[in-house]
Amino acid sequence: MMDFTPAQIERYSRHILLQDIGVEGQEKISRGKALVVGAGGLGAPVLMYLAAAGVGVLGVIDGDIVDVSNLQRQIIHFTPDVGKPKVESAAEKIRLINPDVEVVTYHTFLTAENAFEIIGNYDFIIDGTDTFPVKFLINDACVLAGKPFSHGGILRFEGQTLTRLPGTACYRCLFNSPPPSNAVPTCSQAGVLGAIAGMLGTIQAAEALKFLTGTGELLTDRLLTFNAKTMNFRTVRVNRNLRCPVCGENPSVTELKEAEGAVCELKGKK
């Protein structure tokens, strides 16, 4: 049992009041370790809500710096942060939101060489990236390492997300391999409504907290998609593909490799 201080009890009181969370659930959150890959549009709201919730250790990996064009949707970064490493900017805000949280930063990009070493330290991984190759890399690394994770993707007015636990459908069960480079428009080409990142990132943060506390039903074997123009939300049942190249019965992907691809893609089941 953790001994919460009076200040911590007050801070987390709305969680503690929840019948499905309570003190025990908040203890699980406070002991939890979550890694957010990407401190951009999706990673920003994920990091802010997980920090506010009191996740014990928050890892954030991103090799990029803050650009003025990021500020339209990457709400963890402020105008004075332009030119600063995103992980540094994000860490500063996390500490301001909640000094209880230990922040671990990785000012680099996730690669086949460093993925296992980094994700091995965490209980739950959140994909906040905008490139197909890295999304497949995260999927493959988590599947091979037996790590649960949340996939997320946004473009224009649409978002999609899926949670994967060992034994459930993975990203490759839906999409076997990355599309050819330039086959899908990028955010810089097609644009993205800034609030979409907040909508989807908040869902991913909720999935992480549900996993850490063991509360509710996760988005396993289900792909959630939405279109903000119509505010239509759909949940599509996803069956694990026994011929999946990474989690199937005879996997062909047994080690991590990187591929070329476009950025900020969304390819959902309609």
C-alpha cells in the first residue's frame, strides 16, 4: 500500500471517488510506467492527461524540435518553445502539471536498434507517431517483446485507434505492410484539424489508464474510427489474423526492420 500524502489525496480525489478506481486504482496508476512515442499531436494530450493522472514514470521519445507549425495541434508546446527539443519542452510541462511524475526523455527517434531497449522499461506503450514505418516498428517491437500498446492515427478530420494486448489482433492483422512511399497524402499536403489530435490522444490516454488500473473494456480486437465533420464514431470488429506476418501461427517477421513510407497517414476500415 502506498502512503499518499494529504496533498496527493486531494490531487487525485476525483479518481479515488470513482468506484472502479479508488485508492487501489490510483496506487496502480502511481506505480505505472508508460512510454509515449512521439511528442506531437497525439503525444501531447496523452502526456498531459497521463501526467495529470499521476502515472509514476512517463517516458517520452522524440528526436524532433518544436516548429511553429506544430503549435496548431501539439498543445504541450508553447510559442516560446519553438526551436527547443520536443522532449525537453514536454518534460517541462509535465513537471509543471504534476511534480509526482518521473519524466524520462529520449531525444532520439525510435529505431530497430533502440526499440527493445527502450520499450522494455515500460508497462504500456502509446503510439503517437505520424509515419507508417514507425507505426509498424512499434507494432512489431511490442508484439515481439510481449508489450501492450495503443495505436493511433489521424488525417484531415478523421482518427482511428486500436489497443493491442498479447494474444489479440495487432496492427499488421489489419494492414499487412506499409504502403509505398507517397501513396498516401501527408498532413503537410492534406492538412489535419488540430482538435482531432486532442480527441484521439485523449482516447489513447484513457486506454492507458484503463490498462494500468484493470478497469473497463479495452479496444482490443476492435478498431475505433471517427469523422469529426459528421461526428460519426464506428467500432469495427477485428479478428486476429492467423497468417499475420508478426503475430500469426508462422510469423515471417522475427526481428525488427525499418521501411520507407509517407507521414501522417490514416487508412481506416470504412
